[in-house]
Amino acid sequence: MSDSPVLDSPEAIDAHLTSSIERWERGRRGVRFVLCDGDDRVQVHCPVDDLPAELDPADCAQAVAIFANALAERTGDGSMLVVLTRPGSSAISDPDRIWFHAAYEVCAKVGVRLLGVHLVTPVDQRRILLDDAL
């Protein structure tokens, strides 16, 4: 996959999300795990669609763990980007916060570098920061 983008900066991540997530996907409630190699080169997107509006933190952590553990076992030095898609504005919601905390906690526990948690809506995209998730 030598032509795969390298997610080595906020600009590279934004450009990749803009080009890889179709307009119709942006309004669906889902999460996408972007698995990368040790050089942050995109290897595969793993989308999970049609999530419920109400989320259980344990379910989010379990979903993150499935992909983080697979990445840790496969490469040992890979990285992951977590991308939330949903309708509405880019204002951070409680479910966004749940995914943020689950992603950071699980990735730290299994030793996977997390490139961030991003929110993509029909009209906007942004990185979710710690201040947003408090």
C-alpha cells in the first residue's frame, strides 16, 4: 500500500477524512477505525454503521478493544484513528465524549498509538480534544 496516505499531521488527517468519507456516510451514526502501520500509513478503514443514539461506555470500549487488540497483535507498532460520523452539528455531544474516553483508555491499555478521535458530520469535521470531552 505504498500509495496510502500517511497521517502524520492534522492537515494530512483532515485531507484524508475529506477524501475518504463520502457525503452520504457523514450523516450516518457510526464509527470508523482507521488502522495504520508504524509509519502512520493508512492500511484499512473498518467502519461500524448504524449505531444507536444511546451508547453504553462498556460497549464502546469493547468495540475499540477489538480493533486496537487486532492492530497490536498484527503489527506491534501501528497506530489508529477513530472517526465518529453522525447527523447534526459539530458540537460535541455526550456520545462523542464516551467514544473519546473509550478510545484513549483502551489504546493506552493495549499499547496502540491513537492518532486522535475525529468527528465528521454532513457539514463539518473536527478533532475532539480533551477540553471538549471533559
